[in-house]
Amino acid sequence: MELNYYSDWAVRLVNTEQPERGEDTLTSVDAVRELFGPARQMARRATDGDVARLRTVRTRLRAVFGAAADGDEVRAVDLLNALLMEFPTSPQISGHGDRGADGRPHWHMHLADHAANATAGYAATACMGLAFHLTDLGVDRLGICQAGPCRNAYLDTSTNRSRRYCSDRCATRANVAAYRARKRLAGGGTKGRTADSAQRSSENTDA
């Protein structure tokens, strides 16, 4: 796996919870294993204890995204550094997988799994991937969806750093809500002008 792939692990973990909706899908060992995707070896070590441990890591990762979304770069970095210190990784050069046309291995960086439990392995991988994403693209590329009540985390990979929502669905919902708000405002303004005109007309008649 490439290191830039691992940053999505952080997003997947954070988005197992919808705090403003009171929803949480990280409730079982099966849910923990599902987070790992194709990384079956790490997933097989998951136990009931990893549910609570990963929830704690999730809260801390959400704080990283939250600080970045608020523009507090130093706090976002400090929070992520604290996680990196607690969950260290062992980067190694790997050549497994497909070979090139010349028969040579496709060398790439790989995070070796020497963690004591599934949570430590997942957290180390997610945090290292997020750190590479942050340092390569910038802290402002970490965001929290602005379409309430959704508070999903996302990684902004747009060319103009303009992403504000976690998905097209949330973007559409926010745009529709903004349009309706403008329509209500415009309608209220028209009614107000009509009422003023009626009042002035009545005053002129009385005179």
C-alpha cells in the first residue's frame, strides 16, 4: 500500500460517528474489522476491547480535523503529533505485489505491523497517513462537513482548495437550503415593501 492511501483510514474511523445525530456504528468487533478493509491480518486481532479503544482514538482524530477546519493549524499539528508519539509506526520499503514490465519489483513504502493490538495498529496507520497528507498538501486540506447536521471529516483534494462538504449529496443539500433561505428572504422583503406602500397610500387618503 502507498502511504497516501493510509490517510483515508483516519477519515473512515472519524466518520463511524455522527455526533449531532446521536449515531454510532462502531459498536462491535465486526465493525472494527470492517474498518480495516483488505488489511485482514490486522483485522483478525480485533477483540471487544478494541471497540472502546478505537472510540477514544476517534475522538482525538476528530479533534484534529476540527482544529484544522477552524483554521488552528498549530493545534491540529500538536494533536496529531501526540497521537503519532503514542502510536509509532515502522516504515519499511516493500516490493510485494505486481512487478513492472522489466520484471523488477514495484518498490514502495509500507507500514510494517508490529502493534500490540488491533487499535494500536489501526491508529498508527491512520495517523501516519494523515501526517503525510497534512505535510504534503497542507493543514487546510483537512475539513469537517459544513452541511448540518452532518459533521463528517473529509480530505480536500480539490485543485483550488475549495471543498466544504464531505460529499456531493451534502453539497447539494446545503445549496438547496441556501436557495430556499434566499427565496424566503426575498419574499419577506417584497411583503415588507407592499405593506409600506399600503400604509403610505392610506396616509395620503386620510390627508
